[in-house]
Amino acid sequence: GYAKLDSHREIRSGFPEVVYCSGKPDEFLASIYQKLYDENGEVFGTRASEHQYEIVKQVLPQVVYDPISHILKIEKEDKEHIGKIAICSAGTADIPVAEEAAQTAEFFGANVDRIYDVGVSGVHRLLAQLDTVQEANCVVAVAGMEGALASVVGGLVSNPVIAVPTSVGYGASMHGLSALLTMINSCANGIAVVNIDNGYGAGYMATQINRLAVK
Amino acid sequence: GYAKLDSHREIRSGFPEVVYCSGKPDEFLASIYQKLYDENGEVFGTRASEHQYEIVKQVLPQVVYDPISHILKIEKEDKEHIGKIAICSAGTADIPVAEEAAQTAEFFGANVDRIYDVGVSGVHRLLAQLDTVQEANCVVAVAGMEGALASVVGGLVSNPVIAVPTSVGYGASMHGLSALLTMINSCANGIAVVNIDNGYGAGYMATQINRLAVK
Amino acid sequence: GYAKLDSHREIRSGFPEVVYCSGKPDEFLASIYQKLYDENGEVFGTRASEHQYEIVKQVLPQVVYDPISHILKIEKEDKEHIGKIAICSAGTADIPVAEEAAQTAEFFGANVDRIYDVGVSGVHRLLAQLDTVQEANCVVAVAGMEGALASVVGGLVSNPVIAVPTSVGYGASMHGLSALLTMINSCANGIAVVNIDNGYGAGYMATQINRLAVK
Amino acid sequence: GYAKLDSHREIRSGFPEVVYCSGKPDEFLASIYQKLYDENGEVFGTRASEHQYEIVKQVLPQVVYDPISHILKIEKEDKEHIGKIAICSAGTADIPVAEEAAQTAEFFGANVDRIYDVGVSGVHRLLAQLDTVQEANCVVAVAGMEGALASVVGGLVSNPVIAVPTSVGYGASMHGLSALLTMINSCANGIAVVNIDNGYGAGYMATQINRLAVK
Amino acid sequence: GYAKLDSHREIRSGFPEVVYCSGKPDEFLASIYQKLYDENGEVFGTRASEHQYEIVKQVLPQVVYDPISHILKIEKEDKEHIGKIAICSAGTADIPVAEEAAQTAEFFGANVDRIYDVGVSGVHRLLAQLDTVQEANCVVAVAGMEGALASVVGGLVSNPVIAVPTSVGYGASMHGLSALLTMINSCANGIAVVNIDNGYGAGYMATQINRLAVK
Amino acid sequence: GYAKLDSHREIRSGFPEVVYCSGKPDEFLASIYQKLYDENGEVFGTRASEHQYEIVKQVLPQVVYDPISHILKIEKEDKEHIGKIAICSAGTADIPVAEEAAQTAEFFGANVDRIYDVGVSGVHRLLAQLDTVQEANCVVAVAGMEGALASVVGGLVSNPVIAVPTSVGYGASMHGLSALLTMINSCANGIAVVNIDNGYGAGYMATQINRLAVK
Amino acid sequence: GYAKLDSHREIRSGFPEVVYCSGKPDEFLASIYQKLYDENGEVFGTRASEHQYEIVKQVLPQVVYDPISHILKIEKEDKEHIGKIAICSAGTADIPVAEEAAQTAEFFGANVDRIYDVGVSGVHRLLAQLDTVQEANCVVAVAGMEGALASVVGGLVSNPVIAVPTSVGYGASMHGLSALLTMINSCANGIAVVNIDNGYGAGYMATQINRLAVK
Amino acid sequence: GYAKLDSHREIRSGFPEVVYCSGKPDEFLASIYQKLYDENGEVFGTRASEHQYEIVKQVLPQVVYDPISHILKIEKEDKEHIGKIAICSAGTADIPVAEEAAQTAEFFGANVDRIYDVGVSGVHRLLAQLDTVQEANCVVAVAGMEGALASVVGGLVSNPVIAVPTSVGYGASMHGLSALLTMINSCANGIAVVNIDNGYGAGYMATQINRLAVK
Ligand SMILES: Nc1ncnc2c1ncn2[C@@H]1O[C@H](COP(=O)(O)O)[C@@H](O)[C@H]1O
Ligand SMILES: Nc1ncnc2c1ncn2[C@@H]1O[C@H](COP(=O)(O)O)[C@@H](O)[C@H]1O
Ligand SMILES: Nc1ncnc2c1ncn2[C@@H]1O[C@H](COP(=O)(O)O)[C@@H](O)[C@H]1O
Ligand SMILES: Nc1ncnc2c1ncn2[C@@H]1O[C@H](COP(=O)(O)O)[C@@H](O)[C@H]1O
Ligand SMILES: [Mg+2]
Ligand SMILES: [Mg+2]
Ligand SMILES: [Mg+2]
Ligand SMILES: [Mg+2]
Ligand SMILES: [Mg+2]
Ligand SMILES: [Mg+2]
Ligand SMILES: [Mg+2]
Ligand SMILES: [Mg+2]
């Protein structure tokens, strides 16, 4: 009984408690899901494994698992979605992180446009979808390897860009540190950066901005 | 005649071109200031030296220099300011970066509340101004050394926090890299990070968010 | 027969030899436990695996294993405990290291107060237990990710704080290096730092300080 | 008027406010010294330059400057000193940091034994003064280059050791990072580390421990 | 008389010896310039200071100095130029390095097209000059800060791209290391990287490729 | 259906799409191979596992797998090869990367000479094959550990050298970062560097240069 | 048949070819052992696994495997040993590397004294064996964690010391980089450093020095 | 009077005390030189500035200063020199460090052969002097930038090689760290490394080895 669930969080921040599944012991995880579901009628967790899905399903059979984003959730039906967030990603391998961002924002009530596979080595692919990107209240740019996507996007839009470096790559990518440095040093205006692979954090902050824009 | 001024920027992004003064040759700087002033009736530059102030004053005597933020500007009178941005900073030595953020946001038309000297080693100082921080559409958290301010602020507010690590510190602060890492790894939700000492970038993005909130 | 056991250590330092179990070959581990138990009537080891517990149990059936802290020990009954050490930790995932510190200090004869799950993203949780923290002769602050807890604690207490960075986190946490840098650069007074995940080292030094305070 | 002096600090922590002189503007520094002297009848600052000494001397002629430790202070006469702290240092070039630690502890009311020039490349020099080191309530170990002194001292004493890496060295010493890593990884028990060149921080924490021991 | 001039280099490699001026003592520099001019009727040096220009001018009055690229040279008239190399650069501050590359390639007999100020934060600027870039036998991409230009260029052309990171930037740019990492991790095909600020090396290799293409 | 195959790539760049197999899900991989084979009558992939070979063989039984280079391909018969590329490698353990480069270049239509096991600790081995190396239009130098081969080769040839650091080594080789730094800092002219273990990228750029030379 | 065995090495250097087993494919390893044994009547390999022992035993049943040092060898009987090398090591976990050094030197014909478990946290253990250390022609100092042993040894002996950092440790030991930095920065004279865990390299160089001393 | 001169050093180690001049205060330096000269009839210091030469000349007019190696010394006449050490260096800019090594070894009584300007980008230069290098009892290899010289030399000689990385280079040379990593990872046998720019340390250890060889 060491950890305390922060149930007042929703009141303070307007966001419900989200479960970071990775590394949580089985019984502990099941009881958190149960408790949050009981309180809120829905529950959302990230970084869940196939195995953790099986565990939680035993207590909450309606739980849904997405093996790409590793999100494990029960979501209320007919949730209203507002505004518009655009999620851009560079390569196929970045999609899990992009989906973590997208589904986080959707769970928190935002409309999301997915613009995937628009890495800068073929810049025409991004330009082909320029309107969609420019119309969003906030853009999330997800990229590994050299992470250049954030700068190109930043130069094309007038709303804020949240950059998410991913650990995709090898060698000197150093598990995402190179992409992180690229994004932090961006010469474009209106870009801020979250941790490597932190799709959740980007989806969260994009939701905050989107809410302010709609309000 | 190598560099091209991006005069259409204001149309594309809603922000005028800003001069990054550091390292610009004297004649070049003077002519940029002249040109931008002629086009816009105002001009704003960061990282200017005392010497650069003298140079620009020769062509534009009304130019104003702030030796703390190193901002060199001519600003239109009676500019309207909207919304509210809170700028928090940790120690005395972080004030130059905080002021770069604050004056950038003000030049771009935002109202700014300054909450300085509220470093986490005396957390009562921040708590004493909690209302001001919580009411802002966006908070900028400026800190060097261990950069812990961003996390504490992030946990207290429901709007987005832009974290600015500074190069303040010595030894293992590694010219701001430690504070940058602290902020990128923050356990609080709703925080994204800009480059070390990049008060301008934080002020810019805070303005974008503030505009969306007011709109 | 390569390694020599430092049996005079207790006389020199007032602390018994402790076993660092990680990586020790099975037979070697069993014989060390046997030997230390024979000499002292108790024995204490850190970083033990489930498997090592099975091995030692075969020669010393009364040995006790804690799967959270990975401590494997036989402890004398009715040990007297003196003074007071407070162990604060930030997140659930930091508890194993916090427990390593806590149980080390208890084995060495200190009273310990556990103040867990008081990470800085919800600073009210720490403030709610301020009295306990301030009354301790020494505080151990355990945190991963950005490691900001040490600075906040340091600013609230007048006795020494031993900061323990943990490898909890991902991406730019770099397996605890970010938290280590945060803590080393702390702007609060009265903080010193031990190695990443070194709960044992913190518990040891806290005991030294607590003994001096009680003496 | 941006910075607020933390005058209640002495009440909260039992330590007076100390001035970190480096980088403070002239007028600002003079007025802080004046104000703290008026409140406390003494004032203590670190990292002061020769030039800052001249500035402060103009308003407080009795101020004393030590060009080795760069400490600038006015100290009450007949201050009582308690307990015993040992300050060990490795090479000649480490003495400024060792003195910052020593004079900080003395200003805060501790007795200090200086054991300088006892680097590990001639371990007989340290062993010759073993009694003095072992009798102290707390030992501060100051070393640059490879920073091995902390481990050797830690193995010889039963009271806590505070290790201070210094920026002394060249090449791969990386301005003190190597010594910091050495000390953090120490195989000896009872060692914790402060920032590179942070003699002040070590003197502060040694004073805390010494007070607990005497109380 | 320690250093030996490598006068047979031109025969072996088809390139004359080039002087790396930085750090060379005055007399030594003057005599190298004299000797190479006597042998070849021309001489080319990089990283020369204003002061070194004055020194060499005393022995070779016809020497020409470019304060932007820091190139100090005497060049034969009516040199024939072949093929085509495109040199792209991101920001104004990258021009010195771009010019080092451009003038090196021109001295070695290549035609050079300069496409400056086409950083990725305004990708339309590069696209506007796409034909010029695509027609070159080899493209040199020069960029500091996040260095994303190389990837965008790499995706647009079918000939090889030599990427030159520059030390332009601040904070986490780490004097060009961030841009270097970006370029090494590029997701585009046909990119290889030289050292930070090594315009000379890029101009040299571009010349090799251009010669092969024309031959 | 997230990722879009870049089928027009061959038209734009003269190179067909290549599959980066590592991490691709089984069904996805099989369908990419099928699709590219249908379009081009051949297909080439790198970083394939034994398991992926089995998967693809089920849909394309004629696919060929090389367990050394990890290349998985179907290649048109009687492909014409032009020009000459030399691939030098330092140690036995570097051969997989060297073969990735060699087979990539061959697939793209180049003649390749392999000069393996010519590490600089026995420089006579390289000198024995000097003619072969000097005759190539482009040399690829593959080396791990200290990566010195690139500099020695660079000094011996007049055509461009593409250096490939490998992750071969241990300890301070830091998974290839040391070799990468060695190569980037090379004192020889005409060397540019690709990512650690990126044989594919080197083979690609060598092909570009070889084509220009033959054209 | 890619790799060429360097059979003339013994003639050039006075040392036979040694097999670095790690990562070698099974058949390849067996044939190297066979070939070297046929040529020299003995064969020596490092970093061998249990599995590789089984493989080689099938072709050379007399091969001997030491699971501590991971050395796999057939050694001529009645080999003469000359001079004296001392191998000091810090902790139990450093013994595998120390043994790699010791057995390498013995295979190459040196007498070796082992002085294990003399880490600097109990400096009396090293001093107790001072005579043995001082009499050797060369000392190898093996240590992980903070690696301070090399400096203490270096200060006690007048012959050369070869320092071997090991990957023993956790957290900020960074797999041996901390110990490497400690040793490279040593304040003692007469110390040079080899790669992390490179017992072989230290044994080799110690043999070279020992031979010179005996000659 | 803080520092103690280690006058018994010559008796213990066979080497006199050497003065590390860099950073020593003027009066202190003069008195050390005086004292050591009085005791030994000669005195040797490294890293001396022009200014320090002037200071010492006032008390010891016969002192000699070499502005290339920055060595400041008075040397006994008719000193006997024994054995042979070869000092190889890569580029012109490495000569100061090579000379620090050479003159240190000569002061300590060794014969020295200088083989300068033999960097690996022109390997024929080193091969032309192979005999000299192979005859030495010990070789010192001095190189900056990529530091590849050590590996090439190591492969050509059978006696030990001491590698000295220098801070020569720019960009990714990181003030010598790249060269240090190159040398530590050398694939050649019989190489050990000292700190960046530590010519003194290399000359010292080469002398130890040379003495053993002559004895
Ligand atoms: N040398 C030093 N190193 C680290 N912290 C110091 C040092 N000297 C003073 N301080 C701290 O800095 C605080 C004053 O900082 P400031 O308000 O910037 O003058 C003091 O209260 C001390 O906590
Ligand atoms: N800017 C530069 N960056 C890197 N290498 C250069 C540069 N300029 C000249 N070089 C190289 O440095 C060599 C001359 O070096 P040095 O003998 O030290 O003058 C030339 O032959 C070139 O190979
Ligand atoms: N070994 C490799 N290293 C780097 N890039 C590669 C490698 N193999 C293929 N590629 C590139 O990766 C692209 C395919 O990436 P993907 O769409 O993720 O399969 C290819 O078009 C190549 O440009
Ligand atoms: N250039 C150098 N690099 C490293 N160590 C040196 C150098 N010159 C002298 N030393 C060492 O520094 C010691 C003197 O240091 P110090 O007592 O600070 O003058 C000498 O005895 C040498 O061991
Ligand atoms: Mg933008
Ligand atoms: Mg928040
Ligand atoms: Mg405190
Ligand atoms: Mg101790
Ligand atoms: Mg391309
Ligand atoms: Mg070449
Ligand atoms: Mg010695
Ligand atoms: Mg050799």
C-alpha cells in the first residue's frame, strides 16, 4: 500500500489520472485499473504490454488494447471531441509514439488529424497536406533519427508545435538523444520539446492548448 | 548582400521578423534595423551588446536598450496587450533570460506577470503567488542550476508550461545542459522545453498560446 | 579463494560487513552468508535475486528476502533503534531504492520514517508531512526522472539531506544521470549526493549522521 | 529591485544568508553587504573578485578579503567554535576550494583542522595525519584531477565524508567532471558528493553534521 | 625546421598543398606562403586572421584576404573552371563556412553555385531554387543549430550531398555537435558528413566528385 | 495501412526503394517485398533476420538471404555492372558492414573490389593492395574500434573516401562513437562519414559517385 | 575465407597470434584453433564462452577453459618464465579482468604475482604487500567503480604501472568510463591506461616491459 | 606555506621533483625553483609561460626557457644519456607536446630520437624512418585530431608504445577527447595511453621503461 492515487487531480487540472503501466506489478496494476474505472467510468493507461492486457482483462473484460500504441483503456462512449490537433510523424517506426500522442489527445476530448510518413527526406509528402497542418490549433511533430521534421513543420505553421523525439534509429542516434538535440536547437519559432518517446506528454500539452483555443 | 530578410513572415505567421543581434557585423545590423523600422514602424532585437546599441542609435536615435535582457528595440506606442502570461524565474541570475521572455511576449502584444526569485529551495515563495500563476493562459518557467522550478510549477497549474533552462550555475551544470535534462525529464504533465537561455523562444510560443486562448 | 572478508571492519567503522549480492557466484554467496552469520549472529545483503534467496535458504533457512528492496538478511531480534531518519521518495517506481536505504538504516540501528510518493509535481503531498521531515536528524531524498525532490526537501529542513538519484525514467533520463546532475547542481544548501540507485550508501551515511546526533 | 533577500533564513535553518558574489553587479553587491551587515552585525560572501572587494570596502571599510579562497567577509569577534571538522585536500591547486570549505565552516562556528597536500600519489602523507582525520565529526575531502582522495579517506574514518571534486586538472579532467564521477562511484562507505568546486556547500553540510554531533 | 612541406602532394592527389593558417607562428607562415608561391605561382590558405594577412602581405603584396571566409590567397588568373557544385547554407551565420567551401572548390577549379539563406524553417526558399541544386554534380549543405538542411536537400537531389555542420548556435547546440549528430543520422540517402566548420574538407571532396563527373 | 511506399523514388533519384527490415512486423514485411517485386522484378532489403527470411520465402520462394550481411533480396539476372568501387575493411568483425556496403553497390549496378582485413595495426596488408584501392572511383573504408583505417586510406588515394564507423569493439569504443569521432576528425583530405554500421548508406553514395565517374 | 591469419606476427613482434573469441562463428573458431595449434604447438584465446569451449574441445580435446578469465588455451609444458609482473586488483568482481592479464602474461612467459582485493577503501591491504609490488618490473592495476587503485599504486612504486579500468560498478560508473577517466587523470607519475576490461592488452604490454627488464 | 615539497621523491622513485608551473603564483614559483636548484643543482619545470621565465630569471639567471615546449629548466652539464626512446608526432601543431615528452626524457637521462610530422595521412613518411622507430626501447606516439598514429606505430614495433593524445584539432575533436578515445580503442597490441597533452607523463614512463631495458 505504498502509492497514493491522485484522485483529486481531475479537479485540480481538468485531466484524469493516467496509468503508466510499464514496470507496475500485476496485482497492483489490476487494482489501479479497477479503482480508477470505479471512480470515473473510464480508465486510460500507456506503455502496457500484451501480458498486462491479459491481467487487466480478468478484472475488467471490456478493456481494449492497441498493440501499436501500447495503450490499454476503457473509454466512455459518445465522448464529445473539440477543436483540432494535427499529429505529424516522419517514418513508419515512429507511428507507435505518434499514436500514443493521438489517442491520448482523443481520450482527453480533442479531434485529431493524423499526417504520418511525412519525413523530411521527401518534403513533398508534407507539403501535400499543408492545409490540414496549418488549420490545427496545435501540431505534434514526431520523429526519430535526425528529427528534422519539427523544424520544417515549425516553419510552415503559425500555431505552436510540440516536438517529440523518438528512439528510432541506430548508431549515433543514441536512442533518441540526437533527435532531441535537433529539436531543442530548432531554428524555427514556436517549437518546444518533450522527452524521447513521450507521445503521452505531447498529447497532454496539445490538449491543453486546444482547449484554450476552443474556450 | 548574402542574407534575405523574411518580410513576408508577419503575413504567414502573425509575428514580425525579430533580429538576433549576436555576431552580426555593425553595418549589417544598422541596415537591418533601418529596413525593419521603415517597413513596420517598430523593430525588436535580442542579444544586443552595449556596442551594438551605440551603432544602431546613430541611425535610429529613438532606439531603446535594456542592459539586463539585452533587448534593443523601437516599439510603437499605445500597443494593446491581451490575455495573461506568467513568467516565473528561480534565482537573481536567471532574470536576464526571464526578461528576454517577458519583453518578447509584451512586444508581441501579451500581458505579462513577472514572478521572480521563486526558486524551489524556498518553495513558500512560489506558493505565496499561486493565484497569479494559476490564472495565466501559459506559464514560462526559467531556471538554471538544477532547473527544478519547471516541475513544481507544472504540478500547480492546469495550463501549459514552457520551461527555459538557463546557463546559470557552475561545475556539473555544464552551461545549462543539466537544467535542460531536468526539465525534459519532468514528472509533471503539461511541460515542454526550449533551448538553454532561449527566453525569446519561450516568449514567442507563450504568445501563440495566449492568442489562441483569447481568440 | 581470491577474496578476503573484511571482518575487522566492524571494529574500525562501527558497521558490520554487508554483502553486495549482485553477480556473486552461488557457492561463493552461500559461504559468505554462512561465515558472516557465524561471526555476527546476523547478516545483511543487498541486490539479491529471487534465485540467490533460494540458494542461501538452503544453508540458512531462517534468511528473509524482500522482493521490493532486494534485501536478503537475517536480523537479530529486539535490536534497539535510536534517533530518527526520514526517507522521502518521489514516485512508486523509486520505492525499491528508498526501501534499500530504509532497511539498511534500520539494520544499522536507526529509527526510520517513510514518506513516499511525495514527488514535486504535487508539492502539497510533501508539505502535508513537513513536521515529520523536519524532525529527522537526517533526510534521504530518493528520486528518478528529473530528481527535483532533493532541492525542495533541502529548502524545507535544517538538517543534512542525502540525495539518491534513481534510474527510474526513460529517454533523456539516461538511466539516472539526469537525476544525478539535478541533485549535484541543487540550489538548496545542505545536500550531498550518492551514486544512482545507491540506497545502501545513503542509508549508511544517514546512520552515521544519526549516530552522531544521538551520541 | 528584482531579488528578495531571504532574511528569515537564519530562523528557519540556523544559518545566515550568504552572498554568492560572482556575477553580481557592483551597486547591487554593495547594498546587499550593507543590508546583511546592518541586520546581523556580520556578513559573509564567496567567489568575490579583487574588484568586488574594492567596491564593498567603500561602504564597509572593515571588510576583509582572502585572495586564495575569494571570501569577502566581516566577522564578529570572539565567535565561539565547537566540535571538529577535518578538511583534507590533494594538491596545491585544490587549496582555494578547501579554504572556501574551511572558512565557511569556521564562519558558521565550527573548529576546523586543515590537512592539505595529502594526494593519493603519496599516501604516506595522509597516513601521517590519520589521528587528526579520524577524530573529526565530519571530513571534507577536496581533490581535482582523478579525485581519488575521497575513497582513501572514506576507508580510514568512521564518520561521514563530504567529497568535493575540483576543476583542477587538464585534458580528460573535463573541468572537474572526472573527479566528480570518481567520487560518486566511490567503493568506500560513508561518502556523499557536492558540486565541482563547491567548497561552500561542503563547509555548510559539514557544519550541519558537526552541530548534530556536538548537540 | 620541424615541419616538412608536402610538395609532392599535387602529383599524388591532383591537389596542391593548402595552408591551415590558424595557430601558425608569423615567420613560419610567411615562409610557407613564399615557398608555395614560388613552387606553384599561387597559394591558398584557410582560417587566416586579419593579423596574418598583414604579415604575409609584407612578403607577398599581391595576397588577397577575405574577412568572411578567412581565406588568404594568391590565385592564378584565367583559371579554367569545370562542372558544377552547389553550396547551400541555412542561416547568415553559416556563410563563412559556406564560403570556405565555395572558394576552396573554385580555387581547385570547379564552378560553384551559391544558394544561401535557405534554412528549413522556410522551406519555400530552397524549393524556389530547386533546379540549380538538382543540376549540380555534388551539393554541399552547410548548417548549424539543428542542421536539418542536409536531410531536406538530400531528399531533393540524386547526386551526392556533403554535409557540413557548423558551430553556429548556442546552448544545446554544443558548438556544432548537435548539427553533426543530426546530419550523421539523416534519413535521406546519399549524404556523408565532414567535421564541424570544415568547409575546406567539403569543398575538397566536392571537387573530387565534380572532377570524376566531368572527366 | 499507415505507411506509403515511395514508388516514384526510382524516377526521382535513379535508385529503387530499399527495405529496412529491422523491426518491421511480419505481415507488413511480406507485403512490401511482394509489392516491390511486382513493380520492379527485383527487391532488396537490409538488416533482415533469419526469421524474416523464412517469412518472406513463404510468399517469394526465390528470395536469397546472406547471413553475414543480413541482406535479403531477389536480384535480376545478367545485371550490368559499371565502374569500380573499392571496399576496405579493418577486422573480421567489420565484414558484415563491409558486405552490406558491397552488396548494396552491386545491386545498384557497380563493380566492387573487396579489400578486407587490412586494419592499420598491420599497414603492410593495405599497402600490398594499393593499386586496387587507387584505381577505384570511390573507396569505402569500414572500421570499428579506433577507426583509423579511413585516415590511412584517405592519404593513399586521390578519389573520394566514404568512411563507415562500426560498432565493433568494447569498453570505450562506445558502440561505434569512438570510431565515428576518429573518422570525422581525420587529418586526411577527401573523407566524409556516414552513420555507425551504415554500410547501406556508404554503398549508396559510392554508387552515386561511381555513376558520375562513368557517365 | 575472408580473414587472413597473421602468422608472421610472432617473427615481427615476438608474440604469437592470440584469438579474440567473442563473436567468432563456431566453425571459424574451431579452424583457427586447429591452424594455430598446428603451427605453434600451443594456442591462446580470450573472451571465450562455455559454448565455444565445447566447440573447440571437439577438435582439440586437450584444450583448457578457465570460466573466471574466459581464457581458452593449449599451453606447452615446461615453459620457462622470466622476471616479475605484479597484478593488483581492487574488488572481487575485478578478478576476471585481472586473471585475463595474469594468464596472458604467463602464457607469454612472465612470472606473475597476484595481489587481489586491495581496493583503496582499505588501503592497509595494499600496504601489507608493498614489497611484492615494489619488486616487480611492471605493475598492472585493475579496478572498476572509481578506479582509484592505479593512483595509489603509482605513488608507491618506481617501475611503470599499466592501469586497466573495468566495467564493474553501476549507475554513474557508466560501464567503466568513470574508472577510465580516473586513471587517465591520475596525479601519480608512471601510469598509462588501456581500454576498459582489456586485461589482455595490459598483460601484453607488461610482458614487453618485463622482457626489456630481463634482457 | 601550505604546500610541502616532496624532496624525498628522488630517493623513492629515482626521479627528481618536477615543477608544474601552470597557475603557480609568482613568488611561490621563484622560491620552488630556488629550493630545488639548491638541493639538486638542477631544476626542471613544465607548462611555464614567458612571464614565469622572467620571474624565475630574476632569482636564477642561468634558467633556460623553450617557448615551443614551455619547459623552464637549469640542467647539469655533461649529463650521461642511456638507451633510446623514439618520439613520433603527427602534425606541426603536435610538436609542443612531443617536445615536452622529448625534453622530459632527456632531462631524466635518456637518448631521444625525434620523428616528427609523420601523420597517417601520408604513411610513407613514417615508413621512411621505420628502422629508427623499431630500434627504440620505447616509442612515444603524439597525435591530435583523430590520433591514428598510435595504432600504425603500434603495428610496426615490438617494444611498448605510449600514446599521447593532443588537443590539436577543432569541432568534433573535443579538445583531444576524440584522439584519446582513438588511442584507447587501438586494435594494435602494446599501446597504453596518458592524458591529453601530457607529454611529461609519456616522457616519464618512457624513461622508466628505457632504464629497465638498459639495466
Ligand atoms: N560558493 C558557493 N557555491 C554554491 N552556493 C553558494 C556559494 N556561496 C553562496 N551560495 C549560496 O547562494 C545563496 C545566495 O545566492 P544569491 O541569492 O544568488 O546571492 C546563498 O544563500 C548560498 O545558499
Ligand atoms: N580549414 C581546414 N580544415 C581542415 N583541414 C585543413 C583546412 N585548411 C587546410 N587544411 C589541411 O591542412 C593541411 C595543412 O596542414 P598544416 O601542415 O598544419 O598547415 C592542408 O594540406 C590541408 O589538408
Ligand atoms: N541499413 C540501412 N541503414 C540506413 N538506412 C537504410 C538502410 N536500409 C534501408 N535504408 C533506408 O531506409 C528506407 C526504408 O525505410 P522504411 O520505409 O522504414 O523501410 C530506404 O529507402 C532506405 O533509404
Ligand atoms: N605537464 C605535466 N603534466 C602532468 N603532470 C606534471 C606535469 N609537469 C609536472 N607534473 C607533475 O606535477 C608534480 C608537481 O605538481 P605540483 O606540486 O602541483 O607542482 C610533479 O612532481 C609531476 O609529478
Ligand atoms: Mg511556427
Ligand atoms: Mg500542469
Ligand atoms: Mg536545508
Ligand atoms: Mg568511512
Ligand atoms: Mg539524395
Ligand atoms: Mg585522399
Ligand atoms: Mg610511480
Ligand atoms: Mg606493437
